[in-house]
Amino acid sequence: MKHIDEVKINSLINIKSSEKEIDEILEKTKSLKRLSIVDSAKLMTVSNAKDLKKIYDAAAFVKNEIYGKRVVLFVPLYISNLCFNSCLYCGFSVQNNLIERKKLTIAEIISQTEFLLKKGHKRILLVSGEMQSSKENINYYVEAINAVYSAQINGNKIKRVNINVAPMDVESFKKLKFAGIGTYQIFQETYHDETYRKLHISGTKADPDNRLDAIDNAFKAGIDDVGIGPLLGLYDYRFEILALLMHIEYLETTYSIGPHTISVPRIEPALGSKYTENIQHAVSDEDFKKIVAVLRLSVPYTGIILSTRENSHIRDELLDLGVSQISAASSVTPGGYNDNSLKHNDSKKSQFALSDMRSLEEITASLISKNYIPSFCAACYRRNRTGENFMNLAKPGDIKPFCELNALLTLKEYLLDFASPKTKELGYELINKCKKNLNKPDITSLEKFFENIDKGIRDEYV
């Protein structure tokens, strides 16, 4: 597999370190610089509680230095589960005869978006299976993006569409960029070549290098904001994380840009997939926490994404260890958003099972109660803080003031437009608490924006 040196990775998987070496590595992380793969490998092998606690504390420090207390909220919108790839772990696999296939019409996409807008969502991740014709794919994606942006409820519109779809050529990526996407997201699934080929039986996804090339093609097309990650549980998690870091080193060396986001999904049961009934490389909660913390220390500038695959308890824990973006009130079913969707996700159309079924308001209130600032911000995409510009701000921690101010602005909007009285009370208490930590110019700027929000003005940002 391109860019992945399996011999080197295997030589590092079981590397041992003294407590002194771990302390020295963690001391390095205070500078907010990327760790070497060797240093990351040493952290990955830690198993004793004392050193793990040090790693967790260091990850919390680094996350706060880069992003502060803001947590970005988004929601996936599945537009099609049609797929011609055969992947043993996925409910959308072409060989799965138990799943009901659905491709949303443009009218249905608008309707689904309107439902999400009524709940208060402002950021959407568009997701689709890979259909037969690449030309059909890109035309449908562009139409879907335009449909999402066209939807509005009482003046509220989606601020930014990110997209998770199959690899495509440079010209197709250019069309995605012109349509106004934010982040292009794609998972390698597993970086272990032999395992990849065993799990991906047919279709274009059967070629692991074609999948790796997707990020290169996106960059060549001018899309400079990307998200990557492995599907944890397909192979040894230590190998996957080191391979992911090797992939990131390649991207930084070649394009001077790393991933804006890293996702850490753990494999979940899927209707019609016997493979998911007995996961050979299942990742325990303790190892999962270590993975997130080590990623935060190894790639401090990145946003770490956690989905509703995970239950509410582990999601809350991981916010303290490095996660900075979470999905909320999700459905992984095309057309799955309706008044009963959170209680009755249709497994006959879904890609996998979900665990955190809380509503957007419940998750927002929970974040506030833990002194996190729920953020619906998309300002970086509008202010050209993407790609290398984003890296230059995020790496030294200079993105933090923008993140916190914009989070407070979007929280104020949410409280006024969507929140219950109880959540409003909690939210305003948090806002007042956060204002005490701002400098005088930022407080003055924030108050001016708040006055405009009270007057009905929406979607202002810094």
C-alpha cells in the first residue's frame, strides 16, 4: 500500500519505553509540535495506569491550548445506500440482500434538510454509497449539495456541507469544490494491505491505493480541507494508528497540509454482515481512550471526530481526552430523519447500528453542563482558514480565539431560536462564565454581535 511502510510499523508496535522516556515525550507535547512516529509508538504501548493518566492529562492540556472548550456539532445526511462495492463489514455491501435500497430524490433531500434545520442543525456531512457510474455519482452529489444549501426554515440555512463519498478523479473533485463543500472526508478503513484486500471483495474499493489516492486528487483539485481515519476493529489498532500517522507525514511533506479532521469510528454491527458479529480486533474502551489521547498529542492541530456509534458515556469521557467534534441526533439511513427517527432507526436501510440516541438539545445541554461550548460554527470555511492557512493558525494554537468567539455566537443563536427554557438558562450562565476569560476587545466585539443576534441578525462570525 502506497506511503505505508509495514516493516517499519511492525518494528515499532511492541516498542518498550521507560517512565522517564514517556515523561520526556509528554514534555515535548507542551510545545504543540507533532510527535515523531517513534514517539507516538512509545505512547501507544503504555498500559500502566500511572503513565496512562499522564498521557490523558497531556492530551487535555493540548486540546485546550488549541481549541479551548468549544465542541463542534454536526449531523450526517445519508442520501443513498446504493453501492456496487462488496465490503464484508458494511451494511451497504452490494451482496447484502437484506437491506432495502434507497436513493433520495432532490425533493427528499430538501425535506430532510428542512427537518434538520427545524432542530437547530447548521452543519451537515453528506454521505452516500458508491453508485455504478462515476459521472452519475458526481452529478448527483452536486445536485444534493445545491439542494441542501437551498433549504431554509425561518431564515435558517445550513452553513456548510462536508461530504463523505467514494474516490473520484481530479475533474470531479473540482466540481465538488465549485459546489461549495467544506471538508472532503474519506476513510482508508484499514491501512493493513492484506486485511484490506480480504475485506474488500469487489468494486473500485477493492483497490487500496485508489482509495489512498483520493486525498491526493482532492488536493490537486483545490480542495485543501480533508478528513481521514481508519475503521477501528478491522486490524490491530496499534498498526492502524501508526499507519495513519505515516499517511499524515506523507501529506504534510507533499502538500504542506495535514488532515483538518481525523475520525475514530469503531466497527459496529450491521444487518447482513456476519463479519461484524465477531470482531477479531475489537478495541476496548480503555484502548479507545488511549488512541484518542495519543492522536491528540501526535497531531495536535487536527479536529478529532466522534460519531453516535459510541454511547453517551464514552463520548462524554473522550471530550476530555481530545475529541473536538461530534455528530448529534444522527441517522445512518437515507430518508431516516423524522419525528421517530431517534427511537426507530430503520436497520433495514442503515449502514450500521448507533448507540447515542440523544436529541440535539439533550446533547447541547449535556455539553453546557460540563462547561463545553456547543459550536455550530463554519467560519473557517468562509474566512479562508482552510488548508495551509488553517495549519498556520492551528499548529501554534492561534485558532483558539476564533473558535471560542464563534462558538459563543452560534450558541447564542441556538439558545434564542431552538432551546428550551432550561437549556437557555444553562446556556446563558455558561456564556457569562466564558466572557470573564475574554480580553476587553473580544468582550466588546462579542457584545456587539450579541446585540445583532437579539435584533434577528444571524450567521455573523469572526
